[in-house]
Amino acid sequence: MAGSEQLNQMSGQMARAGINLIPEAPVEMMVDLAVAAEELGFGRCWVYDEGLATRDVYVTMAAILLATDHLEVGPGITNAYTRHPGQTAAAIATLDEMSGGRTFLGMGAGGSLTLDPLAITRDRPLETVRQAIAVCRGLFSGETIDLDGPGFSLRSANLAYSRPDIQIWLAGRGPRILDLGGAVADGVLLDFIHKPSLGEYVERVRTGAERTGNQPGICYSTMIVTDERSLEAVRPHMTYRLVDSPPDVRKALDISDSDVAAIRSAMADGLEAAARLVPDEWVLPFVVSGTVEECSVELHNLMDTHGINEFKIPVYDIDHGRELLEVTARVLEQR
């Protein structure tokens, strides 16, 4: 298992930095941002897999890999419901072969933005994710897989062209899935976690890791908010995160069941429509905000306090994406 010691090690102060692209714009624009990120020293690029809400994740990833030289690229995140894990493993292995070993796999249970338009209900998500990770790792390692799972099955399945150490990252918020990530994944992505609860989430990962002797990396992702534009860019993307947040977080923010129902209903008209129902006080506890200097202090304190070894910035405002990457680089470089 790759573990934290095999995290991307590019030179310079940006070795711990990654970007997350949501392909709501043409692939060429995603490629331009990925190239800019590589030039700025970012080492990893996650690409959203949101079904009908975005351009296809694998087409986008292929284009990025062809246009870059060092950037590691993977889905951030995919799931076992919209695509069969065997097909996911084949796609990742193919891109890895094409790029000379620059891919990773980001896996999760899938959220409402992805699954609702496809009328897919998550059935036994923990076991489905557990088996998807096991299947992909086995296929990457050249094993022949037979499995009857809750959501998918395989019969004498085998990949003859993969390397065994492709990293598998797990993203999630629930205590059991974080424990699973700590136990079996090469890394765990903590994405837009309620900041007062971040330590609890990290501890759940470490508990799982200690049980199996695993050494996963931990990547923390949120928005760097230094102006009103970056705040407004993230607000629509808090909609689906808020409705999928654990009950204790919704309680802490005084988000009622009727609030959740209203946001979920408004999402049918688009994220911008639903964003009108999300006030600042529901956004700020999830992001790092202030001046560049203030953001740098807060972010480094969070990462140092909780032993987090990688940070990922999501790029939502494509037109100003380069500016956000430059600000993020400055935030990460300052101590």
C-alpha cells in the first residue's frame, strides 16, 4: 500500500498542494487551469465526477494528462453507483499507462448532486465503498476477482496492464467511512469539513489506521476566501454539502429539516438558485477566510495542529481561476 510516504513530492514549497476542478466549463478551460496549476507548483489535480452536472471526468482527465508533464490526476471523487468499479479500475489503469504513472483514484459514496438526477439511491454505501476499494486494489495488483456485492458483481475479472501501487484515496464525512479510509486507503480526503469538528474527523481516520497499521495521507480541502468574489463562488457549492452534512453539524449551525428540504428543492433549478438560501453564517465555518496573511496563519495552524500533510483548493470560478491559484500559492508559502 502506498501510504503517506508516497505522496507527490514535487520540489519547492508547493509540494503539499493540489487543485480540484469541477468541469462545468469546456474541457479546454479545465486544461488551461491545470497547466497553470502545474506552472505554479501544484502537484495533484482532482477532477469532479458529478454525472450529468459536469463534463465527463475521464475525458477531462485524459486531456489534462496529455497537456501536463508532472501533475498527478484522478477523479475527485467517483463512486460505485454511476460506474461499475471494474470499469473505473480499467479507466484509471488506462490513463495511468498513457501518462507514465501519473494517476490516482479518488473514491466515495456519491452525493446528491451526482445521484439525484440519475434517480440512484445509495444502497449500503459503507459496504459498497469497502468492496469497490478492494476490487480496484485487487485489479490494480493483477488479481482475478470474483465478487457478489450489494451494488455490483464481477466474474473472473482481471486487468493485465495496471501497476499495483496506484493510490486509492477515500473521501467522506461519516464516522464509519472515515474509519474505513484510515484502515484501507492510501489517503483520506477531508472536504469542506465544519472547522470546529475537524479534529474529530482526523481522529476517526487515525483510529482506523491504528487498527490495521495503515499510514494514510490526509488531504484537507476548502475554499480560500480573501474577497467577496471568492465567497460568492463557493456559496452555490455549499448547497449540496449542507444538505449532506451530518445531523450534529446541521444542529450546530441551526439548519432545520425544513431548511434542508428547501435547499434540496431549489437545487432542481440549479445551484445558483439554491445558493440564495445559504447565508454567510452557514458558509464561513467551512472555509478559510481573511487577508492572505490571515488565511495563511489559519490554514497552517489547522494543518499543523491536526497533522494534515496535503491541501487542495477547489476552483469554481473558472474565469478567475488563475487568480485563485496564485492567491493559494501565496497562502501556502507564507509561514
